[in-house]
Amino acid sequence: NIGTQYTTEWFSDPRFIIGIAIYAFGFTLNVYSDTILRNLRSKKPDPSQPRYKIPYGGFFKWVSCPQYLGEILSFTGFAIMTWNLGAVFVLAITVGNLAPRAMVTHKWFLKNFDDYPKERKALIPYIW
């Protein structure tokens, strides 16, 4: 079967291997970052405690929105892994949605927390 032959060969193609590695890293980064954010919320809210807190740990050391970075990396890996123009389109839409949100979130943290780590970037470590 010709279709099966091409499918199984694709799993050893460098584009597939690199893509799946990027996807797995991005997915893990996204889930781990969301876990850190989720754990900032107390199970029993205390009105005497601040509603918002600065997240620490993982990629929060370098960026304000590592969950968005993880999602972008996942879609980048998916686009490489599938080598498909439709996946590139989804990646472009994702970046177009999440990059501005990361910038707004970063500015909000800087405005609302005097002790917010100044070395953090919005989305890309050391760059932006």
C-alpha cells in the first residue's frame, strides 16, 4: 500500500522528529506554566489577601507569559511535524492572538506590581 509506505517513512523524516520534539517541549511548557498560575489561586479565597500575585518558577523566571510561549511552540512544532500550509496558517493566527496578549499582560504586571522582576520579557526570553 503506497499510502502506508509514505506514512511510515514520514515518522523518520527529520522534519517530523524535530517538529514533534518542539511540540512536546511547547506542550509541556504550556501545561507546567498553567499549573503554576492555577496554584496561585487559593482554594478558599481570603479577602485580606491580594487577588493577584506574581507567578514564579519555570519559565516565569524569563517571561511574563510562558504559557503563551508554550502554545506558540506547540503550534510551531505541529507545523514542522506536519509540513502543512494549513498548520502554518493556524500558527500565524495563534501568534497574532497571543503575542499582543502577552505584551498587554506584561505591561499590566509592570504597572501593578512595584516588585515585578524587571528582567522578565513579555514572551521571548532576553528579547521581547
